[in-house]
Amino acid sequence: MFIVRYTERWVSGRRHPFPGTDYLSEEQARARFAAGESMDVLDATRLTDEGHPFPRWDIGQIHGQFRVAWHNEVGSQVQESDYLLVDGRLFLARVSEYGYPDDETEYDRLDASTVTTARFKPDGTGTLELTDESDRTEVTYFKDIPDMHEHWMDPPTFGEWTALIDRDYRASRYR
């Protein structure tokens, strides 16, 4: 089981709910989730001095689609994955990984020195984009990607976040 907090909208860099919003009770979050309304689920195992979550991961949900972000020990975002709702199932459509000059400084993801983004389509095509510290981007196009069945999962029920937050569940083979 996880220690989580819910909010309508989370500001990662500042580690608090978006101005004008607050934390949601589990009952409020469950209702928003069922209605497909925007909400975020935050790992609240670790808290800031102000009592806000310092998440290892956070999940954004709207209309049954999900964006999951993972953070390192100092708070820099190191990976982000998008799951799109297609014919009632979730499809892993994008995985981005962010590299930084060091692991001791908290960086905004816009300051990443390297970015690797894999994009996928249900038809078995996709791209791999590699951007290095000089902002040079190399794009490779793929067709007939094997094992596309591994990109599909059933949508979680409220509170069942395990498959979404398992960073290595599907993405590790693209590293």
C-alpha cells in the first residue's frame, strides 16, 4: 500500500497544489476519478518541511488517460510516460527520460542535458528521439515494432496505481 495525497492539479517544481486548488479527500478524489475529471495522485511517503509531498512519482489523470512522472532523490524529473485511452484500454504512447549534469542538484526538466523520447502508435510504428547537451536531435523511425501487445493495459481502478508507477514494467527495454 502507498501513502498518497490527491489534488486537482499539482505544481511539481514548487511541490504544492496549483494556486486556487487544495488537496482532495479520498472521497473527492474517487469522485473526480470516476467522472474522468482532472486530478493528480502524489506519492506522499516523504514530505517537505511545510508538510507537502516530496514525491518519487506522481500521476496525472484526465478523461481516463494518464501521465506518470518519476523523480530522483533531489526532485529532478527523470522519466515521464503517457498512457492514452484507446478502445477502453490504456496504451503506452510515450516514454521520455531526462538526464542531468549531476544527481546532487535539483533541475527543471527543461534544463536536462539529454532527453530520450520514444513514441509509439498502436499500429506498431514509432520514433526514437535523442537530444544531447548541444541540443542536437537525432530521430529514428520504426515500423513493425515487436511486442506491441506489451504496450496495452487495462485502466486501473481507483487506488490501484501499481502498474502505472512501475517504471520498469514496460519502459526498461527502450533504455
